[in-house]
Amino acid sequence: MTDEKTETTAPKPTAKKAPARKPDPMARIIADMKEAGKALGGFGTKDHDEAKRRAYDQLAASWGRDHAITGEYASGLLSLSFEAVACYRREKRYALLQLAAVALAEVERLDGAE
């Protein structure tokens, strides 16, 4: 009698597929925003004179005070909107980013409510 060793191999574990990545909701919102921008067309970029700038700045401050008291979305949005049109060119990008951040956050909140 010969000693024969039978070699048994354990079954190889099957590789698990990674779960499908959920689409980023903000990517969808930004794509929708770009589509909406195309539909709106271009806007003029002429700077305002000082009198208009001051008037818009006063409106921004007024709506900002209202937002600080009431916390309402509309007053905050109006404050940021007037601030964006009141500011000088070197400040405009930051002001527009703030306005966009609030608007996109609200869209994201609305999408979550669906």
C-alpha cells in the first residue's frame, strides 16, 4: 500500500462587486443649473455707477438686518443678491459664490423633500 496524499483545494472566494456608487446629488444640481443658465441667455456685465452701488448696498444691509431678526430664507437671499450687485468687481466673485451656495443648498433641500 502506498501512501497517497490527495490534495484538496479550498474553493476560491468569489470577489464581491463593489456596490454601485450613488450619483452625487450636487453634480445633478450643477448640471441642471448649467442647463437653466443656457436657457436664460447672457446677462450684461456693465458695472453700476456709485449711486446705484450705494442704493444696492443699503438694500443689502436692510435685508441682512431683517434676515438676522427673522431668519427667513427670502430675506437672506435678497440680502446676498443685493450684495452681489452692489460690490466692486474684485469682490464680485466671492459675493456670487455666497449667493450660489445658498441657492444650491436650497435646491438640494428641495430635492431631498421629494
